[in-house]
Amino acid sequence: MRRPVVVLSLGELHGPAVGVITPPRAVWWSGEPDVDLGDRGQAVLFYDQLLDVGRPEDIAEWANGAMLLKLWAAMGGRPAVRRAWEDANPQLAAVMTQAAVAA
């Protein structure tokens, strides 16, 4: 199984946060070629796939730190990927703690 790819800082992620994007098929093969980032369900699926299979340069190009924070609690993903991202970016773990407290 592939080791998770993690950026060291969400601040390094300057990808698009709004609009319709057409990511490469290497990181987005589900359904239509375009992703509407305004559609929360599509955005969650895209980010799950991107973090699971993306290379560092893919993640840097297509992910947005603020968007990732916004979607994190709704994302699934492999447990190893989630753990690695939360270990490297404690603000993601804080989102999960806040979601648990709110529930």
C-alpha cells in the first residue's frame, strides 16, 4: 500500500478554492472530467482522491489549504492518510475535535 503524501503546511496549498476545475485524470477519474468546487459533495470526493493518489506537486497545485480545512470533517479517506495529514497539520485534527464536540 502506498505511503501517504503530506505537505508540511496548509499554507503551501494555493490551489483553486472556487469555480469549476478540470484536474488531470491521474488524480480525478470519478465521473465527469470537471469538478465544481461549489458542490460540497464533489469537492469532498475530489480532495479524498487527491490526497490518496496525488504526488506532492499535484497536491500543491490542486489543493487549497482553506478549502481543505473547510472540508476535512466531511472527508473519509484512508485512515493512514488522515493520520499523516493530521500529524503534520494539527489544525486538521482540531477541526475533528471541534466537530466531535459540536455533535
